Amino acid sequence: MSPASQLDPLSDFGFLLKDVTRLYARNFERHAAALGLTLARCRVLSHLRRNEGVCQARLADLSETDPMTLGRLLIRMEIEGLVERREDPDDRRAHRLVLGEAARPLLAQIDRLALRARTDALGGLVETERTALAAILQKIRADLDGLLQARHQRPPAALPPAPEGVESKRSPC
């Protein structure tokens, strides 16, 4: 444990959040592999369900998938009837993505996998802790989203000086 984290238990917040996310994803992948699914396919279909009619570039951003990788994935998913490309009524050169009929039963399986992964991850928490955790994470997300939305309007504030006696090295997380 670093000296900074002994003084401030939140100094490793970013690392902790990333570790939880990584482990949660690996556990989800473990369950999905049993059904022959990949995390990438699940992520793309889940984001598309929430954002039907989105363009491919936006779906790549939402699903955190490299655009080239997403393009190849979408071709396979389109052949399987999971995804359809439709002409954009506002731009004849562009396409909008929607779920294909074959995606509906697959999304039901993905929902069951997500429930199992959530149950695994949150099994050690009582209901009030689960509810509080979700509320806290939603607040953090909203706060960060607000900051990032406003970033075009003003530059970020300078970092506050390090407390006396504490090294000035700050974690990027």
C-alpha cells in the first residue's frame, strides 16, 4: 500500500473502479462463453437495444469498440439476422442500425447472463447496500457527464496543491 493511500482511502479510487469493472467483465465472459457468446457481441447488442437507430460511429463509441472491429462484427451479425442497416432518412449516404428479429431471443439470454453476473458481484451485499451503491454510481456518472459536457465551455480547474508533508505525485485515477 502506498503512503498516499494510507492517508486517503480514496486515493486509489480509479484503480479500484477499474479492477471491479475488469473482474465483473471477466465473470460475465465466463458465463457467456458457456453459451458461445462473446462480451463484444453482448455489449454491442445491449447498446443497440438502448439506442436503436444509431449510426455505426456512435455505436462504436457507446460500446467502446474499435470502429474497424465493430464493422467486422456488424457484418457477421447482419448475416445472422441480429442487426439490420437502414438508410438514414436525413442522409442517403449514411445508415442507421436497428436490431434484427434474431436478436430478441439472444438478448433474453444476455439479460439472464447479466442477472447472473450481477448476482455474483453483489451477492455479498444486503439490499440496502445494493441500492445505495447503484445510487452512488449513478450520481458519480451524472457528475462526470456534466463535467465532460461543460468541458467545451471552459478549461478544467488546476489541481489543488498537495497537503504539506505529502508527495506531490498524484494518481491519474
